[in-house]
Amino acid sequence: MPRCEGLMAPKVRPLLLLMLWMLQAPAQLDPANENDGGWQQRGSGAPAAVAEEEHCTIERRADLSYAEFIQHYAFSRPVILLGLTDNSRFRALCSRERLLASFGNNVVRLSTANTYSYQKVDVLFQEYVGQLLHPQDPNSLGNDTLYFFGDNNFTEWASLFRHYIPPPFSLLGTTPAYSFGIAGTGSGVPFHWHGPGFSEVIYGRKRWFLYPPEKTPEFHPNKTTLAWLQDTYPTLTPSTRPLECTVQAGEVLYFPDRWWHATFNLDTSVFISTFLS
């Protein structure tokens, strides 16, 4: 009598391979699992009332020349830059797993997310990622909300920063300085201003709100961006609303000198800014 496996193998083996492929395919094709670097916490998205804006009011430009940048944007209005650099290598190094492996035992300095009197708190990077990187509490004030951005030890993080390619534009008389950050869903920095700069999203999505220097926004300095979005933003008339747009992963926003701006992370976001000062 023939052995069963000998008779079945030619038919069964392709069927098993097909079933295995089908089991693996959804995980490969699911946009929610694709290219998030391991940062997105399933089931803990941004508050339902907050999403991307209905209409982006900041121009997006691909293949922008330096002459066009200086003439149309550098001193007058923000712009979102596309395709000027390839930071795929830097992006790969910024996955949750790789950053924890490389910098988990490093001490990072957190700032409170209010507008003026920033308090500083030092914690291990792995503690920040594991315990503090959670969705924004709608009831927390800015000085109760800790945010990792800016106070980077450039010697300790040099092995990462050397792989970042900044936008190819500069302003006469300025020196670029990097600020790297990671922030949870619903978090953000309330309105403030400083010198010009670029901000690139590596993972996640970051919603920006900007006013020109002569137009001071209405905001409470110790309320979070989430509170401003829930309480103040709905009351604004079309003429008093800021310029706004959601910057996607791989996009770079440029903001001119002294422009008021606030940010809101629609996802857990990894980002890096190049300040020109």
C-alpha cells in the first residue's frame, strides 16, 4: 500500500504554502502596521475630536530651488518641503527597538509643555519611552506635562545625528543646531516663537498652527495644545484662524523668524528640528 504522505505531498504542500502566505499577507499590507517604527500603540490614538485639518493652508513644494526659497518663503511665510533629502537611513535608526538598544540607558532631559517657565526633569530614555510616552491627558496643564525635545546631549547622541541630512537651505549669518524629540499621541507644544528653522517628522504625524509675528494668538500659556484645540480653536472665525497643516513622515516644515507656532502630535511622533540662529 502506498505511503499516504507520498500521495498527498504534491497537492498538500502548495496548499500549505498558500495558507501560510495568506496568514502573513495582512500584517504586511495593513497600513496601520507599516513603517511606524514600532512607535504606535494600538488602540490609543488621538482623541476622537482631533484629526487632521479640513484644509491645509500651508503650501507644499517639491524640488524648490534655493533662489525660490529665499525669494518667496525664507522671510515671509512657512512652507512644507518635499523630496529635498533622503533620510531613510536616519529613519531606520530611529525605530523604537533601535533607539532603545542604542540609548536606553542614557539620561534625557524633559521639559514641561507650557509656554514660558519650562521646568526640567532628567530620566533614563528607556523610562521615558516605557512609562511616560503615553497619550496626552486632556485635563493636564502644561507644567504637568513632560515632553522630550531639544535638550539633547550632542556627544552622547552623535552616532545618531551624524546620519541626519538637514534641508539644503541656510540663511546668511545663522548656524544650524539640531533638536531631536519623541512625543506621545495628543501631546504638543503650545504657542511660542523664536528664530527660524526647519522641522522634519520621522515617524507619525504632527499638526502645526502658525501666526505671523504681528498677530499674537489667543492662548493660555499653561494650557496644552490639546486644551487649546478643544476650547479656543472652535471659537475662531475664518479670519482669526492660524495657518495650519499636518506634516507627514518624511516632510519638512520651514517657519520664518518670530512666527508664533504650536504643535500637536496626532500619533506618537519622532521628529527633528534644525534651528537657524
